[in-house]
Amino acid sequence: MFLPGIGYAGGYSIGIVHRVAAVLFIGIPVLNSLSEPNKALGFVKETLIWSKDDLKWFKAAPNYYFGGPEEKMLPQGHVNTGQRMWQLVVMGTGLVFLVTGAILWFFKWSVPLNVYEWLLFVHGIAFIIVFAMFLVHFYLGVIHPRFRESLRSMLDGKVSPSYAKQHYRKWYDKITNNHRNQ
């Protein structure tokens, strides 16, 4: 789409791949939400509820991510502010993709040309935003030295107690206090 001259890999073939990816990108979260509505609602609430601590976290994050002291970071729950920002970007751009993509796909010949062009533009900007955020998310989750254990946790859902205490202090305290009280 943005890569002219890629020959047979472009055009019709890439359009099919794009549409299949779109159906999966929208369909999988919808099916997951229908199968576990309480978890889905909890995920949405967690993503949308922000506090002043989140703003403080954003202020402290650049220094921390570039090697600053860990003590400067505010304690976080089981999902930190940066992860919630990623979730918010995915949800927001997902809605933009859904609306613009559906109109572009199903109503291509029904909308005026200038509307079609704006839809393409907005669809493309949404992709640029989510892709840029994906690169940050990927780097921090897979490459950044402070988060090596996070990659393993994506595969098996577990982190060590020391990693949880260091990166998700509010969550760690909640879990360990609940365990002690039982």
C-alpha cells in the first residue's frame, strides 16, 4: 500500500493479506471478550482509569529507561502505566481501524472521493501511531536490559518475586499481603 513497485507481492495479494489480518485483529479480541466478558471488562477498566501517579510515572520514565535509578519510579500495579498506554493505543487505533477499514472495505464505492481519501489518511495515521508504539513496546519487552524477564512472562505468565517487587510493587504488596492473611 505504501510500497510502490513491489511487483506481484503487492496489489491484490497484499490486499487479501491485509483483510485477513484485519478480520483476525478485530475478531480475536471480540471472541475473547465474548468468552470471558468479566476479564474483558476488567481489562478495559484497567486501561481507561488513570490517576495523578500515572502522570508522575510518565515524568520519571525517561530517566529510568535511560539508566536512571529505579527508586525514582512510582510503584505500579500488575500492569504499569506504560503498558496501559500501549493498551490504550491499541484499543484506540483498533476502533479507528474498525470504523475506517469497514467503510473503506464495504462502502468503497458509496462514499465521495474526498471522504474516501480522508479515511485512507486517518487509517494510515492510525497505523503509524500503533506501529511506533509497537516498536517501543517491543524494545522494552524484548531488548531493554531491565526487562529481560518480561519476555519469559509473556510466554508462561510468571515472573519471579524479586522482579514483581522491583517492577510491580503495588501488585507484589497486594499479592504477598493476601497470601500472609490466609
